[in-house]
Amino acid sequence: MTDDIRKYGNGTELRSRMPWGIYTGGSALCADGKVRKLAKIAQTADTFFSIPAAVRVHGKTVSGYVTVETLEGWSTASENDPAAVKFIAYGNGKNAKLLPFGAYRKKGPLAAEGQ
């Protein structure tokens, strides 16, 4: 078996074990703008767009999921807006308040005024 490391923008990545593509780890961009190692990740995705996972914040485990989207929040990457692995905490989780609600969003040229 070999490990496959898929690198994304902002120093994020997803690791999987081949030949079956079982997820084994990685690092994700959290809503507070920090890249953290995944403390846990499900072996397979629960939907086409997300994989259950957890990160550690101040020594506590925050449950949620990872997804891949651009830094500005779009589904299609560009040269100026690369794709990144993002961690989104479940809002009803025990330690959810340790991270801001939602996903990290970089303000780009298409962002509306006042956001």
C-alpha cells in the first residue's frame, strides 16, 4: 500500500492510502484562518462534497467536516484563487464555539461591499 498526498492551496492537504483511497489524515484551513492538522478523519466521504473530521483547538477536539473549495468560497479554482481544504465545525458540537461559525473566506475582488 502507498500513501497519496494531495496538496492544495494555503499549505492544506489530504492524505489517503492506496489502492482504495481511504483517508488517513491531512491539514485544513479553519474558520479562524489557521491551518491545523486533522485530529481525525473518516475513512470515506459521507457525501460527494464532505468528509467527517475533527481538529484540535486549545487542546480540545472540535468535530465537523472537511471540504475543498477556493479561498474565496467558490467551487472552481483559478490562478488567483486556489482550492484549499477547509474545516467547518458542526454548529451543535460540544466545542463548536472554539471556532467562528462557517468556513474561512478570503475577501476577493468579487466580494460584495460591506462583507
